[in-house]
Amino acid sequence: MGEQKVKVAVVQAAPILFDKESAFRKIAGYVQEAKGNGAKLLLFPEVFIGGYPRGFSFGARVGSRTMEGREDWAKYGNSAITIPGTDTDLLGEIAREAGVYLIIGVVERDQEYSQSTLYNSIVYIGPDGKLLGKHRKLIPTGSERLLWGQGDGSTLTVIDTPFGRIGGLICWENYMPLARMAMYAKGIDILVTPTADARDTWQATLMHIACEGRCYVLSSNQFATKDSYPESLNGYAELANDPTILCRGGSAIVGPLGEYAAEPVYDTETVIYADLDMASVTASRFDFDAAGHYNRPDVFQLQVNEAKQSIVSFS
């Protein structure tokens, strides 16, 4: 049997947009705070490193783009990280010093082809500082498709820990029923959901997934204000009519029967904590197990292609 109790932390914060160093400073600070409070796992929001450019159009309209928008996007690319790379090495040092699992949403820059395509990714770091894996968002949502490429099935990552198996889906990937089923079939006990969705309906989503997967669900969102946007960015003027608070948060932790282990918090930068009883995951599956006894493989089957997709094959 593994460890039955674990304290986890979910960070609700935002760095300076397009400022990688700002993100790393916040990560280091919050890791130390969480360590002091006894947490063994920390989750940071969607694209915490690089930032979620809420409100920016990047000068894109149907049939045209502006040079100013291209310039902002280039700055965004410069704030991205490679996986692996020197930045994940630094994350490893932070995690190793604190002895915690570190799960962070990042803007990832492709290393294989043009080295310009960006991805919305999750990076997993172990308490020994080792890179354990990554996940690339399968389908960026709405206008996000101008910013990030599509991931493939090769990064449906699940990591083993002493207190259970952990996997993640990013924001609206969690509305993809087949993606959720793929994660359940991998035996996850904790689902992490870095997000940018601060709507009330997101809470219903978290509860549904927890009940459906009979797993803990950790959701981390940014609390972002206009103060985190440099006025020097070309797109800053687009925020003129937006409220001061651009993203109100709503980070939460939900247990395997759909009850809050930590209720959502809004309108503040904070860290929320919960003590997870991993034995309750097994107990919750007594009457429902989506990947086990409450399944009809003779009626429904899911095929998942986990092969890495390549655009060019060199012989």
C-alpha cells in the first residue's frame, strides 16, 4: 500500500505577462510557503510561465494580421520554455530543495522543427528534481488557436507517486468526454486541471469530473489584474474598457464523491490547501468505476492513438 494521506496546495496567482523571471520568482516563493505548510504537491495555473494573455487579439482579424500583433506574439515566444531545457532544470532545483512534486502550466516552445510553434503544456517535476513528463493541450480553445499548436496522444501523461497516480487535462480539454475516459483508463487517482475559466459553471464541471472519475480534482486558476500587464505591450490598449480584475480565480479542490475538499476562492491571490485521504478514492468506486465494473466494453470501446505525430520523416 502507498501513502494514504497527502497534503496538496493549489496556487492562485499570476506573474507579469510575458515575464519568465517574474513567474520563476513566484514559483520559488510559493514552493517555500507550501513546504512550510507541509504540502507534498503544488499545482500552478494554466500557462503560468509565459502567462495567459487574456484580452489580447494580437492584431488578428479574419483575413489580416498587424505587425504590432506579430511583435507581441514574438515577445510571448521569448517568454516560453523548452521541455527539457535549462528552465526545467531550474524548476527541478526548486522542487528538489523543497522535496515536493511540482506541476505547472507553461508556454512550451517546440524544439524539433521550426522552433517557433508554441504549445500550452503541463510540466511535471518530481521531489528529486527530475522531469517526469509533460502534457500538451490537445485543442486550444477559441482564439487560443492563434497562439498554440495542437498536442497529440503521446503526451497523455500519468505519473506514479507514493500516494497515487496523477494526470492532467488543461481547461476545456476537460469537456472532451473521450479525453476524460482515456485518463480514467490510465487509473488516475488525482486529476489536475490548470485552467483559465473563472465562470461559476466551471465548479459544476469539477464536481462532475470528480464524481465521474471517482478521483480528486485539483483546479488552479490565475488571479490576474491589469497591474500584471506591462503597458509597453502593443496590445495593452485593448484592455481600456476591461475591469481591473481580468481573472477572478475560482481555484478549488474536489473529492471523489463530488464534495469540496477546499472551496473555491475568488478575487484574491492565494494558496489553497487540502489533506487528501487517498483511501477514499478506492471506497468511492464501490458503486461506480468508469474504467472498471461500471463499463460495457461489449457496447462501447475507445481507441487512443498515443504515437508521436511527425510532420516529416527523414531516412
